Amino acid sequence: MPREASLAGRRVLITGAARGIGALTARRLHERGARVALLGLEPELLADVAATCGDAPWWECDVADRDRVDQVVAEAVQRLGGLDVAIANAGIGAQMTLIDGDSGVWDATFAVNLMGSYNLVRAAGPHVSHRDGYFLLTASLAAAVHLPLMSAYCASKAAVESLGDSLRIELRPSGARVGVAYFAELDTDMTSRGFDTKAAARTPLGGHGRGRVAPVEPAIDAIERGVRRRSRRVVSPAWVGAALRSRGLLQRGAELVTRRGMAKTLDIARHEQAPLTTSQPERAP
């Protein structure tokens, strides 16, 4: 059994902290005695979360903006007096078809999910590079099992998984550890906003609220354990761990069960124009 460290006094920075997993994680770690700093795009929500975390410091921050991330991380480190844990949680998604879908969805998804994670690694990595340091990057089961309509999300999360694996090797000499989080569909705003669509509901593996969406609380429990133990892998629900070990078979199964009616499903998706799960600021091309 891995050694579990106390969270009291641990200095933790969390992106995507305005709602969903980020907000719940911030509150949980604060309850356990950690000192948290919050980053996100929705200032009113961030302020509310911060108020429930002992008036924690917070910053409005687009994680795709490298200069802004550098600035905010430096300020957070100064406010906290250092950094022990960084959690790259910010993420977005929306359905799209690959051939003739909205390329803006692809660009925005990679900007936040992958480039945002890299920007945090680059800025916060030096500060968690110590024997008690820990970096947690949020991937997804979608990093291992790739589905239609979710190409941008799946590809970006697979890249985040790769980023985490490389970072683990590079931070090891410092004594810091790196974990990657893999979640199935959880009952969050992101799931309901991003993939609760007519097209997704037609697929055997898609559609929100059809008995496959898991409660979010066990995922927060898993994150807490992961931070305490500086775990290599954080999963929720528990069966996701076994699924990752069988990713090749699961991928083949996903391809087989999504064949039927796919032409009609793609046609519906082309006309739905599903929004991103979080509205994004205008970015320079």
C-alpha cells in the first residue's frame, strides 16, 4: 500500500477550478488542510469557490495563453510561498465530425486540453520539482478508447497521457512524482454540455443520462488519494483501471458496436453545431 501523506499545509494549484471536478477538488483538498490557488475562466464562479476554500487566491486565466499562465503561476507561488502540487484539470470538448466538421472545435480543444496542460507543466514544473512534489494531469478513458464524434477530445487526451508519461521520467531525478487521471463519463457539466446531443444518443456508447454516467464523488475521492500517495494513475470509476489494461480489445469493440447507423449519426452531427463545454475567449490565429 503506497504511503499516504497528510494534506495539511500542502500548497496546491488547480486549473479549471470554477466548476465541476476542479471546484470539487479544490473544496475537498481545502477541507483536508491544503492551501489552494485557483485558475479558471469564469470569475464569478471562481470567486464563489475561493470563498468556500478559506478565501483562496484565484485568477481568471486562459490556460492556452502561455504568457498569462507564466504570470499567474508566478503570482500563485508567491502567494502560497511555494508549490507542492499542480493539477492540470482545465479541459473542454464538443462533438465534431472529422472530415467536414468545425475545425474551430479541433483547434480550441487542443489549445485548452493539450497546450493548456503543457503551459502549466512549463510554468509550474520547476516549482514542484522537489522530493515531495506532485503533478497530476487529467486525461480520460478517451485517451485509450477512441470514439466517433469525439476525435478532438480523444486525440487531445491521448496527447495529455503521453505528456504525463514523459514528464514522469523527466521529473523523477528531482524526487517529484507525476500522475495521470483517467475518468469515464462522470455526472458533470462538461459531460452534459458536451455530449448530450442527438447524434451522440444514437451511438451505443454515447448520450448522457442513459445509465452509463458515473457519480462524480468517487472521482474526487480518487483524486484525494492520488495526491496523498503521489500516485502514478488515478481512475474513476474503479473499472477504468481494468479497461486501460485492455485498451486494444476495447478499441476494437468500440469500432464494431458503432458501425450500425453511423452514416445517419454523422449527418445529424453535421447539423447540430454542439457548443464547447466552456465558452472560450477570442484567440489570435
